[in-house]
Amino acid sequence: CCSDSRMVDKVIPPYFRKLQRRLPRSVPSIGLKPDLLIEFISANNDYDHRSVEKALKQANELFDKQQFAAAAQKYAVAYEVFRLQPDELLYFPQGHDILFRRAQCLSRLAGPTKDPNKPFDSSGFLAAWETLDAALLIVPHAPTTVFFKGLIMAKLQRADEANECFQECVTLDPDQKDIVEAVIAIFFHISGQHERAIELCKKILQRAPDFPLPRIIRGDSYKHHTDGFFGNQAKEDYLALLKMDRDYERLLGRGFHMDRHGSIDDL
């Protein structure tokens, strides 16, 4: 779903401009602080594709360095420059993709704190949710965005809303079924329901035996099972994964926990 938007330096074809005029659209503001936009525009930038691409490049570099707070700000700048372009220059998928990347950053900002009265700060999840809703106003019913919104809802422990998103995602794109069910299995694991995670992963692997994610989840669920009698089964899954790719070794055996929720996004 998410691109680096390199294609948008090209001229938008006239037929696409006509199509865009017929589509219901909304390019909402996300409340960027004016001083951040002024600082960027003052540095020899403008409200055009070149400047959007420049801000995106800076944001992507920060994302790759896992500087998620700074990246989220830079994506917000890129989006605001995009939003304030003349209507005929707006390429909706680009605006959607920028917000999708910003939501990924905001989600990573949630995590454990040192405050005993608030051991986990979920504000990043809430900000990501709001950002994904804005992205879906620009490109409604984008399956991967609906899926990621479901993931955020699951992290917020809003099971009903998460399930609604997952069901919508699979309805929109049936090819997403395996990844959706794998994520559900991860949250079974996180909640200590290791047997349910194992059974769901078995079903996925019957359909897609070469899909590594459910094998990772099942192996870890065997290893961390509350009964503690499944070491051999975990070993079988881990060996199968290492035969596929030795790089999977760094992902094995850690289990899943909300304190390391970013690892779910990585997978």
C-alpha cells in the first residue's frame, strides 16, 4: 500500500485529473504546527511535487534510522505541502501514502513508561488511529490501511473494532486473509491463549505452507506455552524456518509482548 511516491514527479495525465474531479474527496488538515511548515517553505521550498518529494525523502531517511518522532513530524510537513498544492496537482494516493507512513511512526511512539501510575503510554496508538482515519478519507476502503487500523485497534485492546477492520480488509481483498489471521494469532499469543494461536496458525499453514509468519508465531507459541510440554514442536518449526532462510534466526524464540509491539509491525 505504501510507496515512496517517486512516481508523482511525473505529470498527472489529463484523464486522471478528470476522473479525480468526479470522485468524492476529502483532503483533511492534520493540525500541523504552522512554524514547522513555515520553516520548511522558507528553506527554498514551495507547494509543489518537488517540495513534497524533498520532505518525503527526509522523512524516509529518519524512518530508516528509527527516529520515529522526527519522521512523524517530517511526514506531517510533507502531507501539509501536498494538501496545500493547487487542486489540479493533487494525486490522492500520494497523500494517503504519506499519512500511512506517519501512522506507522506514531504507532511506534506508544510504549512502556517509568511512571507507575501510567505504565504504558498508548497515545501513539490513538494518534495513529486518527491519522489512518484521515488517510481513509483521501482513499476510502484501501485494504492495507483498513488492516493497519485493525492492528492499531488490537493494540488498544478494542477487539470488536479490530475484528470489524479485519473483516472489512478481507472482504476488500481476500488475499489478505492469511496475514490478517496471523496477526489475530499474535494477539492470542500476547493474551496467553497459546493453544488458540497454535490452532489458527495450523489452519493458515494448511493453505499457505511456505508462509513464514504463522510458523514463527506457532513456534513461539509452542515454546512459551503455559503447559511447557511443546519444546520439540517448537524446534521443528524453527528448523523449518532456518531451512527457508537463516536470517529468520533473529526473529525466533522471543515471543510477542506489548512492550515490544513494534516487532509486530516489523514482521
